Amino acid sequence: MKTATVNFKTDELTKKKAQDVSSQLGIPLSSLLNAYLHELVASKSVRFSIAEPMTKKMELVIAQAEKEIAAGEVSGPFASTDELFTHLDA
């Protein structure tokens, strides 16, 4: 496959952060950008996603859920939706 060079401009901080992330992932930045271009071509759409930052409330909810799981205070699994709704109505 013949390769082509794509040049684009971004600010220095964004470039540095992108290089740091790609380094942490162990994937060259050029490979990540190439994969993005392939996805763009295949899907003909652009997706943006940002991981939601952990909040104090989320930390408390997760800690409570982990405590309940460790104590065996969980529901299910259910064999059917009828069984699930019976449990919820109880």
C-alpha cells in the first residue's frame, strides 16, 4: 500500500498531551490518527466522547455499591423478566 502524508495544525499543548496519551497506551500517535481516519471513512460520521470526570458523589455511590456486593446484598440473576418483576414488586 502506498502511503501519503497528512499535515494539519494544532496547538503545542494539545500535541504534547496527545503524544503523552499515545505513549501511555503504547501506540504511536501516527497509528492512532490513522485508525481515526479509517473509522471516519468507514462510518462516514464523527464521534466525540469524553470520559465523565469522577465526582465525590459518584465515588460515594460506587463505594456503597462495592460494599453491598462484598456483603452479598445483590439481586439476581433472574431466570426471566417475570421473575425480575416479581422481585421488584415484592
